[in-house]
Amino acid sequence: MPQAHDLLSRRPEWRALAEHQASMQQVHMRDLFHQDPDRFRRFFAEAAGISLDYSKNLVTTDTMARLMALARACQLPDRIEAMFRGEHINASEDRPALHVALRNMGSEPITVAGEDIMPEVRGTLARMEEFVWRVRSTQWRGFTNKPFTDVVSIGIGGSFLGPKLVSASLKPYWHGRLNCHYVANIDGSHITEVLRHINPETTLFLIQSKSFKTQETLENTKVAREWFLHNGGNEELISKHFVAVTANTREAIDFGITEENIFPMWDWVGGRYSLWSAIGLPTALTIGMENFRALLSGAHAMDQHFRTAPLEDNLPVILALLGIWYGNFWQADAHAILPYDHYLRGLPAHLQQLDMESNGKCVTQAGEPVDYQTGPIIWGGAGANGQHAYHQLLHQGTKLSPADFIIPLHTHNPVANHHAILFANCLSQTQALMQGKTEAEARAELEAQGLPPEEVARLAPHKVIPGNKPSNTLLFERGTPRTVGALIALYEHKTFAQGVIWDVDSFDQWGVELGKQLGKDILDRLLSRDALPGANDSSTDGLIELFRSRHHNGS
Ligand SMILES: O=P(O)(O)OC[C@H]1O[C@](O)(CO)[C@@H](O)[C@@H]1O
């Protein structure tokens, strides 16, 4: 483990990058492409069905060498091995981070506290397979003996975003009869809108919560249970319609879930890394267990690549280091995820939790305050839609936000020339971001339109596009379970690699606890008929009183 005094920004490799950045300030990517006709091939890597063109970055081979030197100085290869070996790399919670075990296809054991965990992982996969088969084959039916038509997954954060992303990404593989709905928010509109459209006789509820203590999930489960009991169900029938996935079996049983309907999770899997576990049940029910296993095998292929490829050819490491280059040396606070694929439209939201809950940290593993930037603001949306929404800022704004463009070479739904047009949009955006438009080019265009000189002079500055805006282009043949698995695993490992270099704990999330703690007292005060004494600031007190004045008569 690096010592506290090895603060990242004190390392010679860090200083070498800072000096290099100073020398790069006048460099434009246009020139880098003109100087090196082979640039595309030189900055191209592929693994596990994913291809990465990182040539449209403000980097040279010297830049990449210096970034790789920083990664080695931070012992990245050793830390990768430590993760796969189950070392307690989640130092603050003294736990391993073994989401890779969930998709481990190898024969080697993976031990936690001296126990090989693979038998239990594989046993749970087998239980999932049997459950999924019984539901999809209609052997498991509702209380009026009808096959299930709807699955409602109740969970939030990693118990929601991951399975929802995978379900949506693999919509072409969905079972004909089974519809999947997700309920996460404590906003009653979320569950109301779902319950409005389903039949209690043919609905299966999955309660997804690693802790089984998350307020939103427990409150929504109570509503779902009451709805079921008031629409034909009864206590004895709960076991036919409610299944839980949790690491807290006791709480789930106390809540009324029958033990044989509880699938385990483990504390060595973080919520945002858990879609590969039984938390993936909604996905497995809709796409089938064969496709779910293909998802796992795609992720495993990326795991093997991450664990064995030289850093220079390692896709997660390349993406991680490029993010550090811009975040720590070019003051980029954000990073855009732009899937040019309707089915992958949920990817930015999942990666927001994956990245921002992992690396949104301000102390090192040793508890030292950092004096450098850590995790970026992750944002984004589906292309080509974003071009008509926020790409203006990417092209002419003052904020630097590197972007990942993600696109399949083949669509599931060939319609007219749509895929070629989508692909052309993706490439034209990355080209425009890279090359921009000079004032001379802007002037020439305006003159070619026959505008008078004073109009040319007036408009030209508004038409200049600086360019030199970095982007990565990630390609894959088609959005199959394997490529979706590999793609998500790629970003998991990118996130981990950045956390190693920033020396933060990417697997805890203490920052979310304070809001939960404060919320308890505020809720008591909101619900109290009598005004309870103010707890702290006048804003919170004033807002509580505003709410109470609308909800308690005579108060
Ligand atoms: O699965 P659980 O325990 O309900 O937690 C849901 C989510 O809440 C968090 O713990 C944050 O509060 C996430 O890390 C997690 O994915």
C-alpha cells in the first residue's frame, strides 16, 4: 500500500506530466493528424469485442508513455492483481471487492476469509437458472394459476440502475410474454404509474436490496404488498408473488419474504457492481439465463484482458489514464458518455453511479486529504439526440468535457439508411470536436455565400469553432449480451484503475450517509401534527414549516 507521504502530486511522474502539459498547450490535434498519417492505427486498441479509437485525443506517444509511467509508479498492475486475489482493497470497510467472481468462468478458487466463494456463486447462479426457467416455462404461476406477464423490480441505486440498463440494452432479446418494470423512487408517482398497468394475478415482485434497509425500497415494498393484499392476494399467497435479493436474509424474512424466495448477495460486492449477481434477476427473467450467462462471459473476457494485457494495450487503463490526463492536467471537471445506440441510452445514468459513487472522494486510502482532482462529473445521453441539445457547449463552450462516443457497427433494427446516418453523425461529431473551424475557414464560407464584407466580419467570430476537443470512439459489432457485458466491465475497471492512481477507496460510499441521517429528523418534523423544535438552519426549518402548513389543518 502506498504510504501517506507518497501523495500522488508529489511523485516525479506527476511532475513530468505537468511539464509535458505545459509543452502541449499550443499543440492542436489537427497538426498531430497532419504530422502522423498513421495516427489512427497508432492510437487504436481492441479487446473482448470492444474496439477503441483514442486518436482524437490531445496526446502523443510521449504523453501516453508518461501516463503509463504514472500508472506503474502507483503500482497499478499490483493493485489489479490484489483485486482479483480478493485482497481487502475496500480499505475503509475492510472488505474485498470481488464483482469479478460473479462472472468468473475459470476453474481457480477465489477465497474470502479462507473460504472458496465460487461454489456459492455458482450455486446461486444455478438457483437463478432454475427460478428463471420455472417462471418463463410457466411452471411457476400466479395465485389464479395464470402465467406471469409482468415482473416489477423494486430497488434503487445499484439495485436498480444496473439491471435496468442491461434489460434496456438487451431489449431485442426479451421474452415475448414477460414485461419488466422498475420502481426506485420514493416519489409515489413512480410506483403508482407501474401498479396502474399491471394485474396482481400475473405480477411477480422482486425486492432488490443488498442491505434490506434502504428506506425507498422498503417503503415501496410495503405499498406493493398492500396493493397485492387488497387486490385478490393474501398473506399465504405472498410467497408466490414476492422474491427478494439481499445480503440481509434476516431482515427480508422479518419483512415477510419466505426464506426459499431469497437469493443471496455478499458484502464483497458493492451495490454499483452488483448487476452480475442475483440483482440481475429482472434481466435474466426477460432475456433468459443463456443470454444472462453470455453477459457474464463478456464481462469475464474483459476481466481477463484487464488482468493480463500490458498497460499500453489495456483498454480500461487507456481510458483511465486519458481521464486523468484531462481531469488532473487540463482542468476538465466532467466526462461525457454518449452512446449512439437507443438501447444503450441508460448507460450514462449507470456510469454516473459507478464512477461518481466510486471516485467522488476527497481523502486517500490512508485518510489523507487529496490536493488534486479525483472523480469527474459524469453526464451524457443518447446520440444523435444530444447534438440537438448540449453539443453546442462541447463545440464552442468554455468548459472542457472529454467525451466517449459509443456505437455498434450493426444495428438490431435496419431501417432505410438510419444506421449509416447515425454512424455518420457519430463520426462527424468527433471530427468536428477535433478539427474545429478556423476564422479563415469561417470567413471563406461566408464569402462563398456572397455575404458583404461587413457581414462576414460581423458573423465570422460566431462561426469559429476552436476544435482540439478530445473524444474516444468505442465500437463493437452489435449490442449482444457478450458485448454489453464487456462494455460495462470495461468501465468498472476504468473506474477502479483511476481510483488506484488517485489512491482513493473506490468501493465505499460514506458520503451518502449524512443525508440519510438528517432525513430521519426532518421526516419526523414534517409528519408531526405539532411543530417540533427547529433542529438547525432557518432554511430547513422554514421549508419544513411551509410543508406542514400545507399538510396539517389548523397548524
Ligand atoms: O441495495 P441497497 O442496500 O438497497 O442499496 C441501494 C443503493 O444505496 C447505496 O447504498 C447508496 O445509498 C448504493 O451504494 C446502493 O446501490
